[in-house]
Amino acid sequence: MKSSDLIKQIYTLIDKIVRLQNDLTRKWHTNIDFVSTSKEPVIQNMIDNHYMNFKLWHTEDIARIPNAPDKRIANCKRKIDLFNKKRTDYYELIDENFISLLKDYIVEDDSVPFNTESVGSIIDRLSILSLKIYHMNEEKKRRTSKDNDYKIISCKLKILIQQKKDLISAFKILVAEYVKGSKRPIIYKQLKMYNDKNLNPALYKKTD
């Protein structure tokens, strides 16, 4: 395949990912049990990553409720750790998926520059932006143009939308650089320790 054709194919994939994140954000707010699956590994891992971000967002909100019982907060904290671990696991898989898609074009030369932010972390950021935009828009709908904070919320919403556009553009530029060989991808493992009974002293040390 010509490099130009592959770049177009990846651009189409990126647009599909963004649309699906937005679509799932709306659907899950209506039906949390809605199930979305894909035979494409990169899409399935993106769906799973986005679902973890969705669960994180709303579990963290529950923990922030004023005067919430300690037991509820502790339960939320355990869920947050679990969701966060899975979230990063999925975006590491997304990195592997993209490297597989670009394997015939990736440069193995260590002298070629690289970005510390990976494709997986970009998709994770897009997921969070999708949630932010959804919730900011919901807050805007709760007000009228006469409300004092309507303009403030509207301004914040515009900023979020622009940030998302910028990130999508930068994402496409980075992937094109990978295909052209002017950049090389690196997978940065998160290596979370807090849930590991062998690495977290709070878990493996005996307490009175």
C-alpha cells in the first residue's frame, strides 16, 4: 500500500474513533448497559478505554457528594483504582494496535525522534474531552442566556471544542510522521503499582 493511501486510511480510522466516542458518550448517559463491540482490535480497545473513563467520571462524582458516608467514599476509591488500571491497560493495547497497523512503515532507527505522548494516550485524552464537552453542554442547557454564568459556560465549551479539534489535528500529523518515517512510536508502560499486592507496601505489609 502506498504511504499516502495508508495515511488516508488512518485518518478515516481516527475520525471513526472520535465519532464513536461521542456517540457512546450520549448512549451511555441514557443506558449505562448499552453494549458496543467491534471486530477491529483498535476500535474494541478504544471502546473499552472510553467505558472506563465514563465509569471513572461518574464514580468520582459520587465520591465528591458532600457528606457522603465514609463507606461509600471508600468503595468509590477502590472502584476508581480498578477503573484507572483498566483504562491505562486499554490504551497501551491501542498503542500496540496502531504499531501493528503501521508495522511496514515504522522506522527502527534510534536516531529518529519520537513523541513522549503515544497514540493510546491521545485517544484517552480524546475520550476525556468527549465527556467534558458532553457535561459542559448539559450545564449550558440548564441555563438561559440571561443567567450570569451562561456566557462563562459557553466560553468554556468553545475552548473544549477547540482543544479537541487541535488534538485531532495533532493526532493526524503524528500518525503521518510515523508513516513517513520522520517520527517513531514508543509505548510507555504505565506499570501501575497501587493495585499490585507484590509492589504496594500498603497491600503486602501486615497491619495491626
